[in-house]
Amino acid sequence: MATILEYKCPCCDGKIEFDSSLQQMKCPFCDTTFDVSTLQDYDEILSQQAPQEEMQWDTDAGSEWGQDEAAHMGVFACTSCGGELVTNATTAATSCPFCGNPVVLAGRLSGDLKPDFIIPFKLDKEAAKAALKAHISSKKLVPKLFRSDNHLDEIKGVYVPFWLFDADADANIEYRATRVRAWSDSQYNYTETSYFALLRSGCLSFDRVPVDGSSKMADDMMESLEPFDFSQAVPFQTAYLSGFLADRYDVTAEDSVARANERVKRSTEEAFAQTATGYATVTPKNSNIMLSNGKAKYALYPVWLLQTSWQGNNYLFAMNGQTGKMVGDLPMDKGAYWRWFALWSAILGAAAFGVLMLLRLLDII
Amino acid sequence: MKKRLISLLFVLALCALIVLPAFASSEGFVFDLCDAVADPDALSEEAQAIYDETGVALYFIITEDLGGQDSDDFVTQFAQEHGFYEDRVILMEGPTSYFICADGAPEELLTQEELIAMREAYVDGETYTSGIRDYYSSALAALQTGRPLTLPTDASEAVTEAVEDETEATEAQAIVPGGEETSKHSNRLVDDGELLTAVQETALAEKLDELSEKHDLDFVIVTEKTLNGKDKVDFADDYYDYNGYRADGVLLLCCPNENARHISTTGDAIDIFDEDAFDELVDEILPYFNRDDYNGGFLSFADTCDGIITSARAFPWGLLVFALLIGAGLSWLIPMSSMKSALKSVRSQAAASDYVRAGSMNLTQNRDVFLYANVTRTAIPKERSSGGGGGSHVGSSGTSHGGRSF
């Protein structure tokens, strides 16, 4: 049986041919030449990377509430945004921490999952206020009026639901790397760029990659609050909810897996890229990452939510209730921006002028 | 018959002696052949007054051209041509020297020291006019030192006694021009190679003086018949150093006989005349020299140097604008973008590096396969070849010079 084997150019993926004059394989599209043995090696390696990307998660997280527990819990639902809060019976929510709507309906817990872990609040309301003040005052472009007029409309400690994913990543990654060498003779400067295919296989394990399980909480804001120190997490007890609100998850573990996969994939590529040293550039070309032993857990993480309004706009800030990390986008004063821009331009322009004059004095330019 | 003829000639000679002073007085006492003196007529009147009082004529001649003669011969011939009084003192400023002589009665009356004092009085004067007045008063003082003014009747025996003050050294003929605003010495042009006519010399010297004052930087042109075996660079540098020019200046040496041309720069001019400036200058003036148009070459030299110095000393507005653009770009790139990004603290996490289990990484395959290499080459820009000189060096006097031969 006659078989025809065609090689693809590693550079441009075009069909590559043997050039008899060069006695080498030559790509008719990008004119790159290769040794035949190089292509065979390359092909052989690629054929080993057959398995397709696959991610399987065991999302059997959380457990049913016990009857006793449910009896002591309350659920508040916001009529405006639909956000749901879980509290113990002694806590009353007066307004929705997400949208500020003052009308919340009280209800009963039923059939929800009970969290596996909880990280209790370490920092109190005063600490959150102080952190917000520091957050605002350290930024030079914040409008002055925002600093002085700004008052807190609402400050609430909220336990935010997170899905925590554990996984082992089996990776098969091909990187494209370059190495640059430069030399010169009496007439020319030469630059040689060598291209390499780097092949890395191995495994890497991840513990408790968190994904925000509440659609009311912006995912990017919750990710900005990371990292949380899981070593301080304890098995969930309803007692920890006292005085705080608990958001109820409304994104299932299955729906959250994709986000965890993205982050795990990127980290795996980065981790294996660090094993390639001595190259000018290393970029992933193909990556096959299989996740195994995926397990999901359901946990509540402590977050202080601070809401302020200024000039008709709401500004939401969040503080990691465990580490005190404060995040939240701030408005910019355009006038201040241009004043600072003019000042910096004048300073740097004067410095540049000085340097240019010095260079001119030294006959360098 | 022969005796008659002799006596007739004698009578004619006597008549001439009587008539000539009339011509002399009409021509005045100040002969300015190069338009250097501001008001020669007023000075002539003062000399007339002195003549009326003492019977001694005080002449002053200034010229840039001795017509190839030495000072003594030039003055004697000049006095004959212009019918000078017999009892006279003649002070002459030539292109390279000062000359004073006394004929007739003053020859007996005045000592050599007094003549030198008169000459020095002139030389020390701030301007031509004040120098000539100082010469007059010095002469008047010497003539009126209480000695009876006995005018000898036998004028035909007048013997010329010249006091010449020509410096021995060939390279050091010029006199210090001094740093004052109205330097009267026009020795920024030294045409010992005699490449220019008197008219050209006067115009060029004026231009050099004017530009030297304008830039506070001496423009000097020296032409020589021979460099006496000296290297042209050393000759030019030493000429500048040992003739009392300003600390900053540019000197063009031209000696066609030895095919030697060199531009020497000193002080500020070393920085102003960089390689590009020399290129521009040589490109401008070389065509003139190639067709032996020395006057054109020298004028072009003066004009081009003027332009180079003016633009070099002009405030570099273009550079300032360029620097401000760089400043604006840098401030947009670094401080402003960091200040602006500080306002934004909500960002997604791209990776999950915080959650990698420590020590869990296990590498099972680690292969680096070389695929191919591209070599690119770019030509190295050629160094410009300069026409010799360039950079700066230290002359024999210890002064730094830049320069370019061409």
C-alpha cells in the first residue's frame, strides 16, 4: 500500500516540500528551510501529543441543610435586583447590599446547599471605613469633592459564596521559542534568530481555585480581592453568620468550572514555560491540558461591601474581610489629570532638554 | 653758457622750494590711505596750528600698502610726492609696523628717545583720533622744552633718521589688538603673502573687525609666502596664540606657495566648529581657492563663519520643542498612566498561580528541538573621513585648538 506522508511547515503550517538543490525541506510559502531529520523529530513528538483537552470535575460539593439549621435561618430577597441573602434568625437586613434597594422580603431557607467551609470575618466595620479612606486619599487624580463630599450610603459585611476547585493538570504543551545572537564584521551587523519547538509534558496540582458563585457579585471584583488564606477556613457553622449577611449561590458549580479551567490552563502554561530558560521569547503554540481528580467545594468568604454615591453615580468598593485588601474603581478628575500631565511634561521635558544639551555639548548628537 | 644753465636750474629749484609749501599746506598733515581715521581734516587743522606756532610740520600717514618698499623709502618718496615741509616729523602706521622720522630742524632738536615717546603716545591711544592727538601733544611738549627753536637755514642737508620698530620674529608682527570695543588695529588681516589688493584688504579687514566685535570672537586671516619649514597646523595655532588675539577665535592660514591651508579654532570656537561645521565651511570656500580667487574665498570664509557662529549660539528652540515632546510622551507613558491605573483596582485574575500545590510540578518530557534560523544583516554606516585635523589638540603655548586642513 502506497502511503503519502506530507509534512507541515512548523513556521506557517503550509505544505512543505523537499528541495533537491538545497537537499533540505523547504516551505514554498515562507521560504524557511529545515533538515529532514528535524521535521521527522518534530512530527514524532507531535504525534505523541494526541489526547484531546478534557476537563472533568467532580462537583459534588456542599450538603443539604439539616432541619434544625434551616429553622434558624432566614432568607431575604431583594424586590429590585433579585439578590438573595441568607442570615440567621437574629439578623435583619434593612436594604439590599448589591443595589441599595431598601425593600427586602424575608423568607425561609429550603433545599439549599449548606456550605462546606467558611472563613470568618477578621476585620470589623471600622477597619473597612479606614481602608476606604486610605484607598481614596492615596490617589492623586480623585476629584477633591469626591474625597470630601463622599459619604458611605451603606456598609455591610457579606459572606460571598465561592466554589473551590481542586484538580491535577496533565499538560502536553508545545512552545515556540526564539534565541537571538548578534555579531558583526567590518562591513555588516548580523542578527541570527533561531527558532525552537519546546515540548513539555508533566503534571501540576491546584488546590482550591476559587470562583465566585454569586451572579450579583461582579466576578472581576471578587477576583481582585484574592487571595484568601484558606488555612484559616473552618467547617461551616451557622453561628458565624451572626451579624453578617450571607449571599446565596445562584451560579452552580458546573457553570463555574469554565472560569476555573481558564485560570488553571494559563497557570499551567506559565509554570511549564518557566522551565524553558535561555530563550529570548517563549510563547505557547499548542497546549493540551487534561484535568483529573477534579473536586469542588462550597465555601463562604468574608467581604465588606461599601457603597457610596457621588454626582448621581453609585460607587461600590469591596474589602477582603480577612486580609483587608480594598478594591473599587474611582472617578477621575480630568482637570487634575491635565494639571499633573502639564507638570510632569514640564519636569521631564526640562530634564530631556538638559540631557540633549549635554549630549550636544559632548558632541554625541 | 653752462654756468647760466646751472644758475637757471638753481633759481627754478629755489622757486620750487617756495611754491611747494603752498601745495603741502593744501594737502594737509594727515594722510589716511585706508579710511581709518574718523576726521582727518580736523586733525590737519590742529597740525597746521602747531606748524604756525613752532614751524615744525607734524605729519601722519596710515597705509595698508607700502608698495613693496621698506618704511624708510616709502616715507621719503611719499614726502617728495606730496611736497612735505622740510622741517617735519613724520609718523607712519604701516601694515605691520610703526615708523617715525624727523627731518630738518626737528632732527637737531629732538632726541631719539623723544621720537620714540611720540610714537608710543600714538600707539597707546585708544582710537586713531586720540592716538594722533597724543602724538601731537607729545611732539609739542618735546619741541617746547625750553630750548630755543633755531630753525636751520640749510635745509638741503637734512638727514633722515628713522626709528623703526619692526619686531624681529616673523610670526609675531601683529600688535595686540586689545579687548576694547574700538580696537584700532586692523591686524586681523595679515596679508604677508600679498594675495590681495589694497582695496580688497581694506574691505576685508573691516569685515573681519566688524564680525569679531559682533561675536566677541576674533576672525583672523593670515597669508604667508612661506611657513619657514613649520607645520601649517603649528604655524596657525602659534600665530593665534602669540599675537594676543582673544581667547576665542578662528584663524584661516593660507600659503599658496606651499599649498598649505588650515583653519585653526581656539576657545569657544573649538566647540562651535564641529565636524559638520568644518564640512560646511570647507565646502563653501574651497571652490574659491581652487580657482585662485583668494579675496572671494576670504570673504566667503568670514560670511560662513558668521553664519555658523550665529546659528551655534542661537537658542535651540527646535531642541526645546523636541525635548518637551519627549517629556510629554514620557509623562504620558510613565507617571500619568501609573496615576491613572491606580484609580482602577478591579481586575480579573488571569491565572491561578496562588493555588498551585507547592512541589506538585512533575516534568515528564522536556525536549528542545531546533527548527531553523534566520540571519539578517545590515550594513555598518561608514565613518566619515575628515580632511585632516578635527578634534582638538594642544599647541606649543599650552592652549587647546581645533582645526581642519583642506
